[in-house]
Amino acid sequence: MPIAGALVALLPSAALPAVLVCAAVQALAMALAFRGLWRHRHTYTAPVPPHAPAVPAAPAAPSTAPVA
């Protein structure tokens, strides 16, 4: 946002339509990129094997009984 404000402040008013066109193209590209990520989200999430335990077993606690 600060860069956009600086562009609007620094560019002459005749150049603003070109900036708006660039912003619209960038918004379209971002929308398509997010749409592609959403459609292919199954490829970047780790699958959970059906035979895996839901909670990993806790390690056995050391014995506190005195050694004879």
C-alpha cells in the first residue's frame, strides 16, 4: 500500500490509467494463482496413511524403584 501511494503521488495524472491497468492485470494474475493453488491443494498436503495410529505412543517412563 505505501508503494501504491507513492506511485500515485509521484506519477503525473496522465500516467494513472496505465497504473490502473497494471493493477488490474496483477489482480487477475493473483486470482488465477490462488485458484490454481486451491484446485491443487491435495498435492501439497501430506496424506495420512489409514494404518497410522491417531496419537503416537508415549515413551515408557523410567522406573523409580530403588535398585537392589
